[in-house]
Amino acid sequence: MSYDIIVLGSGPGGYVAAIRASQLGMKTAIVEREELGGICLNWGCIPTKALLKSANVFEYLNHAADYGIKVSGGEADFGAMIKRSRGVAEGMSKGIQFLMKKNKIDVIKGSGKVLAGKKLEVTDDKGNKETYAASKGIVIATGARSRKLPNLPQDGKKVIGYREAMTLENQPKKMVVVGSGAIGVEFAYFYNAIGTEVTIVEYMPTIVPVEDTDVSKQLEKSLKKQGVNIMTESSVEKVDTTGDGCKVTVKTKKGEEVISCDVVLSAVGIEANIEGVGLEEVGIATDKGKILVNDYYQTNMPGYYAIGDCVPGPALAHVASAEGIICVEKIAGHHPEPLNYNNIPGCTYCSPEVASVGHTERSAKEAGYDLKIGKFPFSASGKASAAGAKDGFVKLIFDAKYGELLGGHMIGSNVTEMIAEIVAVRKLEVTGEELIKTVHPHPTMSEAVMEAAAAAYDEVIHL
């Protein structure tokens, strides 16, 4: 079989690239060895949000009296939560199947390996091999998997990764989460909310260490208030799984401490899936476990492209999708604008939520900017007070000289739905003064954006 474009991997990078290629008139095929939608739809973004929603609802029930409602008998059904999450994931994957048919994209099941001459060999689950050709190019979108540390080997039962965390048969009574990035913090919140005793172990001085320091401190405060144990500047040295549970040896500033738990969740990042896909045979260059590409995702070998978690850059679903669109538009002869990696939003869906884009206060100072910083707490927001969600704030960082919005950082209820405004105004180069004069609806959480901008220029009204 011959195609214009063949995409290897059907995650949010791969399937989006395939759809855009088809829209542009190219005969397209996509190769997938597991479920359509990749990790994001099946084992990442979507099913975790379903679990987190269950935790949110359970928390509402437990705090119903705060809203003037009497409720009794609320109980977390762990198995039902897991079942609902898997059902949501299955539904989304079927949605991708529909999109493939709608856009006349051939779905080839099996494991793919790139060959010379813009060809791809696919091995199905029975070991049968078939070779396909792509006249315009092959797009590698093989994604990533949970990183495994030598001193923290995953056995899938007592020491687990994110996949197992979504499909445990029984709710653990005690859990240690190693790493406090988005994956670690989200699972820590979920399990704590439904009654598991959770301890987070983080090597860095603050949790969610890529975030602005003020956000990290607020999230730590909020999670501790919810009952999560947090150990920063600490590292897991070893895990003894010989008994019924786990004995986790943690090195802290004060010395070693042993924590007993049922399950250890390793959430120390991800590594790209680039082994066994033919890169070496074709001569595709890699560095530090990633495929090297240019601004339009062309590898060093003509006709071979790569996008998503297997290339350098933020390992985020929306980044992979944007890269896929830019990649195939360039292949089609269009002139897409290269992706601005300095304007990529990041979101963490614990409670309170975290969302950010651009410079942190520290990185802006290190870059040499003179700053105007505005911060507006949700405790001063009418909508937040009415919703009973006063934890958190919006923090905006401006260049004092030109009024450029260098970064936006939010922590609070539903802030992941608010960050897109900051991304858009940064894209459009809106100044701080212009943002202050942009009328925001009242009462809303998003008013805090306008108020934070006003705070930076000493014009804040409600604080």
C-alpha cells in the first residue's frame, strides 16, 4: 500500500496530524499497536480527569453542610470510580475511531518500524509483517512512558506507574507518591480525597517545582490542609517489598526515615518511546533520548518527521497536537508559523488547580527584566466566596519598560479554564494597561485576571 503520509502513533499528536493531513488532501494512514488516542485518551489526560471529578464530587458530599445541604451516608466506591474512568477513556477512543472514518484515514493495527526510502514495516499481533510506503513522509509520534529509576523498580503491584494507579483492584490505605509534578500531585490529591493516607516525596525544595514559587507554596499549604503529608528536599533511597506492604527508605535533611505503605507510585517523569522503531537503521539522529528535529519537525533524514513526547520540548498533549498540525501543513506546502514554546500553558488538575504560562518571577528576573508584579487573591473575589473556593490567587508578571505580559500564574478553582486568556493576550502582545481596560464580567473568577493586572500598576479596586 502507498500513501502520501503515514503517522506512527495515534496519540494527540499523531491522530491530529493524520486528520489535518487528510483535510489538506493527502492520502493518510495511521499505525497504532494499542488503542486509538494513545496514552492521553486511554491512560493519561482523560481518564485521570474522570477520577479527579469523582474525587471532587465526593468532597462536595463531605462538605455539603457548608452549602446548607444535609447529606448522610456518602461513601467512596473505589471500584465504581475506576470503572467510570475506564468507560470515559473507552468512549473517547471510540470517538477517535469515528474521526478516522470520517476523515477517510486508514487505521493499521500493529507495531511500526521505519525503513529506508520512506517506508514503514508493520508487525501485527500474530507476527505478520507488511510494508507500506509514504511518498511525502512518515511522521513519528510514538509518545512516551513512565520513567523507571534503578532504585525504584516497578513491579506493577507494589511499586507502580500511572497506568496501574488508574486500575488498582483495591484502594490502598497508605500510599507514597514519589515526585510532585503534575502526575504525582494529581494522583496524590485523588487518593487522599477518597480516604487514602498519602505521602508525597519530592527531591526539590518545593512541590510542582516548575511552577512559580508562590504557586508551589500555596499548593503545598492547600494539600497539607487536606491531609496530604509532604516531604520536600527528600529522596527515596530504596523500597523493601518483601513483606505484605512496602517499607520506603526516605533520605531527608535530618537523616533517613522509613515509611510503611501499601503502594508506592513512581511519578518521576517520562521517557520517550524511541527504541525499536528503526531510527538507527534509517540514520535518524537522537540526543538525550529524544529525536532531533527542526522548527517544522523534520528530522535529519529527508522524509522523516517527529512530533510530541518523542522530541525535545514540553511533554504535553496540546503541544503534540500543535506540532502535528504545523508539521503536516509544512509538508503540504503551506507556511505555518513555528510554535512559540515560550507561550505554552501548563495545567495541573488537583484541587486547587494550577495553571501557568510564560516566565516565573524568578526566571523573568534572571532574564534581566525590570518587573511589575500584580497578585489578586481569590479570597477577595465575590464569585470565589460564593462558590466556597477562596484558596489561591492570580499572579501576573509584566515587563516594567514596555508593559509586556511576561508570565501568568494561577492557583484556584477552575483556573485551568482561565489560563487560555493569558495565552491569547500574550500571543496578541496586549500590554498591562490594555488588560486593565479589558472589561471582565462580574461576578466571575476571571475578574481576578483584570484585578491582578491592575494590582501591578497600583490601580486595583477590590483589594
